[in-house]
Amino acid sequence: MNGGGPIGRGADMKTTFLDAVKWNADGLVPVIAQEVKTGRVLTLAWMNREALRLTLDEGRAVYWSRSRKKLWRKGEESGHVQTVHEIRLDCDNDAILLQVTQRDGIACHTGRQSCFFQRLEDGAWVNADPVIDAGKTPA
Amino acid sequence: MNGGGPIGRGADMKTTFLDAVKWNADGLVPVIAQEVKTGRVLTLAWMNREALRLTLDEGRAVYWSRSRKKLWRKGEESGHVQTVHEIRLDCDNDAILLQVTQRDGIACHTGRQSCFFQRLEDGAWVNADPVIDAGKTPA
């Protein structure tokens, strides 16, 4: 946890760690963001090499937007920045887990804490979490 | 949480919830498994329609093995079964989050608690977690 502070500031930018990641056919890897204080899983997003390099360099989550086909600094429009405390890779080298502090406590573009707000109940998906702030829509 | 017990036993097997999921070009969706008691993220795996249906039906995590190209009842060889308490879908309908109880406390085929045991430190991935049981290798 590097003393609980964000990683990346002033980090020596070695890039060999990028070669260890098994990027998929589109050059992407799935990335889970987990709120470091509560353990709540907030988002599943995607990174390419540049996004992971920038995440380490800037100490904030930078993803690849598959819909917009460009780099996406989480919170660049909404202000809902994810400060990154830790980056982990799984045993197959094809999934990443971030420990983050979610600014404003809102990760989802719907204004909810987590994107995982639909719960399966009696064979149907139901909205299980409240909207905290519906005013800020872009993620 | 359905009283804290596993879901699925005796569930009415409606299948319309399967149609709501945005399966990728391979008919798969990424699935995060989180230990319900500790909040630890254990695994990122994949499901197809049948795997999700069986997970709900059987109350244990059933994945699609992309390497073996077949259904994979987590723990079928190792005994490291994941009992499923809750199933959530994200805002884009293209990622799933399971709350599970991990039998034996070991999710990873390397004998570790979580598959996310490699931590990025000073630009390199280092093994950050101990092997609990190296004897049981298949996941």
C-alpha cells in the first residue's frame, strides 16, 4: 500500500511489467476497481498498455473506453476520479485488480456508488442500490 | 443475501434474465468472485449462458473454461467450491459480480487465497501472498 498513499508519483517508469500482461486480441485486459476502505467492488473496465502505463505514472485510474475507442481518465468529465493505491495481476496474467479511493464515493455513470447495482432476485435483475447523485452522469 | 444462505436451490428457473446480459462475441461475460465474509476479490473468470444458468440453479460457481473450452464447476477437481450467495450485473450489463463463500479459503490453482497475488512494486510484479496449500493444484 506504500504507506496508504497513491502510487505512481515519481515512479521509475520501467515498462517491462507491461510485457508480462497477457493482452487479449484487442490489446486489452479487464480491470477490477475496488474501494480500498470498504472493499466494495466498484467497476469492471478495460486497459490497454498505454492506459496501464499512465495509471502507474499518474496514480489515478486510466482506462480504455471500448465504446469511444480512446483513453479515458476516469472522472475526467464527472470529477469521479479513482486514486490508485495498489495494482495487482492475477495468476494467468490476464486480469488486473486496483485498490482505489473513489472520489465523491460515486463510481457509476448512473450516480451510484458501484456499477454493480443490479441484483438477481427470483430470476430477474432488480436495482438494489440508491442513486446518490443523478446530476453528474458522465463517468 | 437471502438470509446469508446460498441462492439457487429450488429457484424457479426463469431464463429471461439471461437475455439481459450482453454476451461478448464469444458468448461470454467476465465474472468477478468476491469472498462475502472478507470482501477479498478472489478470481476473474468467464461464463457463458449455460454457466450462469447452472450457477443459479446449483448455487455454486460454474464457469466457462476458455483454455479447455468446456463448462467448469469451480472446485470440481480441487474441492475448492465457491458457494454463491448473490449475483449482480453492472450498469452496462456486460460484467457480473458474485458474492461467494470460498471452500478451504483457497481460490487459486497455485494454492493461494486469491488469484490476484502479484503486486506491482517499483515497476515489477512480485508475489505478495503466501501459498496456503501447494498440494491441490487444479482449480
